[in-house]
Amino acid sequence: MNAEPGKDVRFWRLALLLVGLLALGLAVWVVVDGTGGDWQGHQEDFFARIGVKQARVEVRQIRACTGEVDRCVSCHLGGERDELRDPKVPHPHRAHPKDMLHHQHTAQRIACSACHGGSGRALRQTAAHAMPGGTELDPLMKQPHIQASCARCHLPGAVKPADRLLAGARLYAELGCAVCHPLGAGGRGGFDYGPDLRTIGRKSLAYLKTSLSDPLANFADSTMPAFGRTFEENPEAEIDLLIFLESLVLTRPADCSQRDRSDYLLDQACASCHAGSGGKASGRFEHRCPFILARKDELRCANCHPQEIPKATRLGGGFCPRIQQERNRCSLCHEGR
Ligand code: HEC
Ligand code: HEC
Ligand code: HEC
Ligand code: HEC
Ligand code: HEC
Ligand code: HEC
Ligand code: HEC
């Protein structure tokens, strides 16, 4: 016989309450942990560091011109504050190296991930710094590989702090990669049906390196020659080429690009300016194309046309067949041409 039936009921009520609270606590923990992480702590540290007492700790995000949502600034709040430039200031609070953010790129629209890759939405450090879907540090986080992303919006060679990218583009031409992997037409257009390297998706550096040194490792019947020896003497050149390869798979966001600034000139025959005797051009125009500049001794019209530039005879008019021969190389940088 139970003398005190109420005691039992109270016990079970209490137990139920405890279990309920536990479940609620677990749910809250999962939600907080899923969206948050250590970003709140970084924000508190940051505001303490700059002496701001009542700042809102909240997820900060940018909708970038690349179409991506970028939350890196939930932890990285240093921006371009001069007082945080000291290398002793730890990341993520340290100011950005000069000139890359607001000065030349409006941080609001050209967001961090546009240059550094990573996973823009992630709020946990390891996920944010990794390639989407992976856990390995995205190589674009560090120099010199950051330079690959400059090609999203600038032609290789168009901006100064991207010399490794330009060197990589040159190597791609010099080593004959474009013979099998042409960048003009899409798809498997090349000799030996080499695939279009713009469509292979983002790969780890290790994978790309293996593709060069031991092509059979990734494709058992690949006819690609091995390039391991090529770089034995000069490992820096291999990095240049890898940077160019990394750049090929990145998207080219139309809304924030500077890539096509001078494209209209590409459709113009060289002879429309180089019309004088010996192909002399007049006017204040100066070439910026690093390819034309690097090869000006070979491409100088007077070399082959010492007197008058011949009259256009072919269809399309005025395009020098000798310069057209170089078209495969032009498309390394001037895409789709
Ligand atoms: C949860 C906070 C957090 C988020 C979100 C975050 N970072 Fe970081 N980041 C850090 C911390 C902390 C460090 C310093 C790490 C260290 O010193 O090991 C750092 C370091 C870096 C570095 C220097 C890397 C190096 O090894 O030199 C870069 C570049 C960087 N972050 C870019 C980004 C970008 C781009 C994003 C967004 C895609 C991002 N971070 C998102 C916290 C964050
Ligand atoms: C236009 C491209 C660009 C954008 C946008 C950009 N960065 Fe950078 N970032 C660079 C380059 C280039 C470097 C290397 C500068 C150098 O070596 O002097 C760099 C360096 C860094 C470093 C220092 C890494 C180190 O080795 O100490 C951090 C941290 C960093 N960026 C974080 C960010 C964050 C956070 C954002 C967004 C607020 C951002 N970057 C936006 C290009 C960019
Ligand atoms: C998402 C697109 C984007 C990326 C990625 C990008 N840039 Fe830019 N960059 C621009 C735009 C757009 C401008 C012009 C800004 C303006 O006029 O306000 C610019 C301007 C510049 C300028 C000023 C000089 C000029 O010709 O106007 C330099 C230098 C520069 N970028 C260097 C770089 C480097 C180096 C990288 C790679 C680390 C890089 N950019 C990555 C879009 C980008
Ligand atoms: C003789 C033709 C040929 C030459 C020259 C050549 N490749 Fe290849 N490459 C191929 C073939 C064929 C494959 C095999 C891919 C397949 O079967 O899908 C391949 C594969 C690759 C892959 C891996 C693609 C993937 O989907 O994973 C990379 C990266 C690559 N080549 C880069 C280069 C670079 C960089 C150069 C110049 C240094 C070069 N190739 C020169 C024919 C060539
Ligand atoms: C908008 C006008 C214009 C167009 C189009 C143009 N150029 Fe030029 N180019 C010039 C001017 C101006 C100079 C400097 C004067 C000169 O050397 O004749 C020059 C110089 C050169 C030089 C250096 C000559 C030297 O003696 O140092 C080369 C090489 C050259 N251009 C090649 C080309 C090629 C190849 C094309 C076509 C892809 C081309 N140019 C299209 C205006 C133009
Ligand atoms: C390496 C030698 C070489 C160089 C450099 C060169 N050309 Fe030519 N060009 C040729 C040859 C070969 C032909 C074809 C011969 C012919 O049709 O008379 C040709 C033909 C032409 C034609 C006639 C095309 C047609 O429709 O028939 C034009 C126009 C022309 N070149 C312009 C130029 C200009 C402008 C430059 C300098 C930017 C230049 N070429 C530099 C070799 C060269
Ligand atoms: C290594 C990369 C690269 C290659 C390869 C390349 N270009 Fe360029 N080109 C550029 C850059 C960078 C610019 C300047 C873009 C700007 O400032 O907006 C440019 C600009 C031009 C212009 C505009 C006028 C000028 O000189 O600034 C013409 C015309 C041109 N290129 C023609 C060619 C032709 C023809 C070829 C192939 C024979 C070629 N390019 C190969 C990078 C390249």
C-alpha cells in the first residue's frame, strides 16, 4: 500500500522537468554552436582593444559583388585601422596590409573571400579558412597563392602585386600546356584531347602538383608528359604555374570585374593604329599588354613590313596573319578569344 501517493507524482514531475530542461539546454547549445563559435569572443576582444564599451556583438556579413555572402568580418574587424597595423597585433584583429582593401577595393562589395577563398558563410575558423566542403586550409589564404584570385577580376599582368600570376601565365605558354589545354574554345579541344583546365573544379595543391609531376597518378592512361624534371632546378617556377592553374577554375564575377576594360581594342586590327610607314603608330596611346610589351622586338611591324603596311585582303580585314598565329597565346589572358 502506498501511504503517500503525492510523493511519487512529485518525483516524476521533477524528473520530467529536469529531462525537459536538459533537452532544451541541448537544443540551445546545438543552435548556438551551429551558428556561432568563437566569433563572439573575437568581437568582445576587438571592442575591448579599441576601447569601445557598448558595441553590439552580432553576426556581421557582406553581400559581395561576387554574389557570395561573406561573414569573415564577424571575426576580422581590423580593416584598415592604422593603430592596428603593428605586426604584434594578433589576427584576426590586425589591420589589413595596406592598399588592398578600401584603398583599391571597396571592402563592402569586394569581400574578403573574393581574394582569399575560404567559405564565406562559415562562422567557425577552420571551416571559414577551408575550401568549401573541405577542412584543409585554402591555399588562397596565403601569399603567393592569393595572386590566383586577382585573375577573377583583372587580366594577368594588369595589376602590380600579381607578378607570380603573370609569370605562371607565361610558363603555361612556354611549356606548351596550351597545345593540349587551349583556353580559347571550351571543352576537350586540345591535342590528345586534353581537358579544359577551367572546368576541373577547385583542387588541392597536392593534386595539381601530382598532375604535373606524375600525370598517370590521376589518370591511368593519360598521354600528358611528366613535368617533374622541368621544375627540379626551379621550384619557384612550379609555384608560379600552380598559381596560374588555380586561377583558371575561379569564377569571373561580371559585376565587379575590371577584366574587359580594354577588350574593345582587341577587336580592332593592329593596323588601324599601326598604319604609317613601317607600321608606325601615332597618338598618345601606350600599350599596357604585358605580352605585347615583352615581345615587342618580335612583333614590331617594321621587322616584316619595312615600308607600307599591306592592304587588307582577307576577310575580316587588316588582321596580320602573323599576329593571328599567336591567338592561342592571347587567350591565356584574354578569355574566349
Ligand atoms: C571564427 C572567427 C574567424 C572567421 C569567421 C574567419 N577568420 Fe580568418 N582568422 C581568424 C583567426 C583567429 C586567425 C589567426 C589564426 C592564427 O594565427 O593561427 C585568422 C587568420 C586569417 C588569415 C591569416 C592566415 C595565415 O595563416 O596567415 C587570413 C588570410 C584570414 N584569416 C582570412 C579569413 C577569411 C577570408 C575569412 C572568411 C572566409 C575568415 N578569415 C574568417 C578567425 C576567423
Ligand atoms: C583585393 C584582394 C583582397 C581582399 C578583398 C582582401 N585581401 Fe586580405 N590580403 C590580400 C593580399 C594580396 C594579402 C597579402 C599582402 C602582403 O603580402 O603584403 C592579404 C593579406 C591578408 C592577411 C595577412 C596574412 C598574413 O600573412 O599575415 C589577412 C589576415 C587578410 N588578408 C585578411 C583579409 C580579410 C579579413 C579581408 C576582408 C575584410 C581581406 N583580407 C580582403 C588580398 C586581399
Ligand atoms: C572581385 C573582383 C576583384 C578581385 C578578386 C581583385 N580586384 Fe583589384 N580591382 C577590382 C576593381 C573593380 C577595381 C577598380 C576599383 C575602383 O576603381 O574603385 C580594382 C582595382 C585594383 C587596383 C588599382 C589599380 C587600377 O588599375 O585601378 C589594383 C592595384 C588592384 N585592383 C590589385 C588587385 C590584386 C593584386 C588582386 C589580387 C590579390 C585584386 N586586385 C583582386 C576588382 C577586383
Ligand atoms: C600532350 C598533351 C598534353 C600536354 C602538353 C599537357 N597536358 Fe595536361 N593533360 C593531358 C591529358 C590527356 C590529361 C588527362 C586528363 C583526362 O584524361 O581527363 C591531362 C591532365 C592534366 C591535368 C589534370 C586535369 C584533371 O581533370 O584533373 C592538369 C592539371 C594538367 N593536365 C595540366 C597541364 C599543364 C599545366 C601542362 C603544361 C605544363 C600540361 N598539362 C601539358 C594532356 C596534356
Ligand atoms: C589604339 C592604337 C593601337 C592599336 C590598336 C595597336 N597599337 Fe601598337 N602601338 C600604338 C602606339 C601609339 C605605339 C607607340 C608608337 C610606335 O611605336 O609606333 C605602339 C607600339 C607598339 C609596339 C612597339 C613598337 C616599337 O618599336 O617599340 C608594338 C610591338 C606594337 N605596338 C604592337 C601592336 C600589336 C601587335 C597590335 C595589335 C594586337 C597593336 N600594336 C595595336 C598604338 C596601337
Ligand atoms: C614576323 C613578321 C610580321 C610582323 C612582326 C608583322 N607582320 Fe603583318 N604580315 C606578315 C606576313 C608574312 C603577312 C602576309 C604577307 C602578305 O600578305 O603580304 C602579313 C600581312 C599583314 C597585313 C595584311 C593582312 C591581309 O588582310 O592580307 C596587315 C594589315 C599586316 N600584316 C599588319 C601588320 C601590323 C600592323 C603589324 C605590327 C603591329 C604587323 N603586321 C607585324 C608578317 C608580319
Ligand atoms: C599574360 C597575359 C596576356 C597575354 C598572353 C596577352 N595579353 Fe593582351 N593584355 C593583357 C593585359 C594585362 C592588358 C591590359 C589590360 C588593362 O589594362 O585593362 C592587355 C591589353 C591588350 C590590348 C589593349 C591595348 C594594350 O596594349 O593595352 C590589346 C590590343 C591586347 N592586349 C592584345 C593582345 C594580343 C593580340 C595578344 C596575343 C598575341 C595578347 N594581348 C596576349 C594581358 C595579356
